[in-house]
Amino acid sequence: MSTAADWDRATAGRDAPFAIVDLEAFDANAADLRRRAAGRMIRVASKSVRVRGLLERVLAQPGFSGVMSYSLPEALWLVGEGLEDVFVAYPTSHREALARLAADEHALEQVSIAIDSTEHVEALTSWLPKGAPVRVVIDVDASLRVGPAHLGVRRSPTRSPRRAAAVAREARRAGLRVVGLMFYDAQIAGLPDTSAAVRMVKSRSDAALRRRRPRVRAAVEEVVGPLQIVNGGGTGSVDLTGADPTLTEVAAGSGLIGPTLFDGYDGFSPRPAVAWAAPVVRRPARDVVTVFSSGYIASGPPGASRVPSVHAPQGLRLSGAEGAGEVQTPLRGRAARDLAMGDRVWFRHAKAGEPAERFDAYLALRGDEVVDVLPTYRGEGKNFG
């Protein structure tokens, strides 16, 4: 297992800041996801990677097939670059991209887009050329309801078999091809195992979904016939959700990278595969150093879990008064005494894909060697929002 010392040796002489991907850790994480999936195919969530070379790397390994994209322009670009079976798991209103999709016979066979209501069907009918046979996947609410409580994310208004069938019926009437269903169980996949209450929510959610998923699938298949895609889960629930025979696949992406938000799960512990180095540029006090930039705050509810974490050297922490800054970040701790101007501090992000929006490339390391330079989406001149 590579260490920060290996990363330092591999990148000696390079000016920071820069980001790295540890290929040994990345491949080990892929193998662990495959183990946890226990034979269920894994669709790779591109938002958690955002490096085309890494998407191609994992898709070349057994157990992985297809991409879960977050943007229709992104999906069209990936298909144009040779990737196949790209499912845009978030609804789109990008009319220019929809026009390009409708005009591209190859893309029409390789790209699917999410819908979750008859309102989406009506919008697509007005935006697409008449009769465009676009592939659609119905996103079904997978939250847990306990009385008035809604435990999970607010995504789809479609929950019951009857309503899912109604959406499928309207989509088919509009000339869309209904090819699948999606059930994202955020309250299972996205919650670290921090307490007995969280574990109970996960268990109850899984049991409820195992009762509801097959009924929804059966209702939709009565309308459109056999489905190609029945997707569920995420990195945090690959083993639990993937055990449901109703699904044809699970989704995962963050588990390849190992961000800090996935440090607190009981059943798995991904290795840190992506990090960035920031140089020391000030010493305000004996036990304080300041590094360049690094204020890369993760999306989601604001709080301590969304700030970057010092990976190495150990014994440094963010300042409570300043936090992670736009152009400089002060760090406190006894370890600061041993750092000189220009020395590196290694950081990990709270989320998997967002560092790729900060760097043009990842230095690909194996052990203590740089073996490749992989451009991020940003490095390839792509920004999908």
C-alpha cells in the first residue's frame, strides 16, 4: 500500500499544487467494490470520477459495465469518445443537447435519460423532434417514510407501482422508449454508520424497498415489457442493495476514489486514491503554517464534514477561525514545526469527483513512480456544471 512518502518520492521536484491518483489504491478499491457486489454488475458514476482515463480504466475491468452520467452534454461527449451505455441519471432540460441526441442514431442507442413524472414527459415532447425514440429510465422515489417523516433525498415524485406505470404509459404514448427504472436509496448508500439509529434506518429502508421494488418493476413491465436497466444503490450500499434480485445492476463511483465522507462505514474502508499537494508558503507562528489555496469545500449541507482533511503529515488541523481558504489555508499543530517553505501538505477532499474540477490533470502514480498524466474533464476543456 502506497503512502504519502511514496507520493512525495514520485513527485519530487514538481511544483505544488498538483493532484495525484494512486493507481494501486484505485484498482484495489475497484476490486473491493466488485467483491461487495457479489456478481451484480456495477455501473460507474461519472460524477465521482470526472477523469475519462479513469472511467476507461475501471470499465475495462470485470464486474463494471456502463456509465451513470450527470449531464446530457457529458453523456454525448463520452459516447463520442467511445464509451457505451451511458445513463444520464438526472433529468435534463438542455434543449440543444436533446436535439443533438435525437439527430444521432448511435447516441440514441447508447444514451438513456432520467424522467420521474408525466411533467417530464410533457416537457420532452415539446423539446424533442416529434417521434424521437429517446431511451428513458424512470427515477422512482426510494426514500423511507415513517409517518410524516421523509428519510432520504427529495428527488422523484413517483413512488407507487400505479404512478410509475402511469409515467411509463405516458412516455410510451409520446414515443419515448422506457428501458429502465432507478431507485437511489440515499439514506442507505450515503449515510456513514455513525449510530444504532442510522443502522436501524438502513435496515428498515432495505426491507421496505425489497417489498416495493418488485411491485414497481412488475407494474412498469406490464406496460412496456422487459426492462434492460433496474438500477439501485451506491458505494455505501453495494452489498446490501445489490442483494435484491429485482435489480439488474448497482451504481458506484465514490468507492473508487475513497473520499473522507466514506471513512465511517462499517462494512468497507476504501483506500485514499486521490489527493492533492499544497505547498507551505508562510509560518505565522511556531506551530502554524499556511499553505497555498486548498479551500475546496464539498457540496452538500454546510458543516465540518464538507471541508478538506489533512492526510499528511499527521498532526495538522484547520484553523477554526479561518478554515480552508480561497487562496491560502492556515494549519495548526506540532507537525508544523518540522515543515519548511515549499514543503508539501497532502489533502483529501470530502467528495470523490469534485477535486477534478480544481485541477487540469491527475498525476497517475504506481508506488513511488509517476506512470501517466490523466487529464480531468476540466483539463479536456469540459465543464458540465
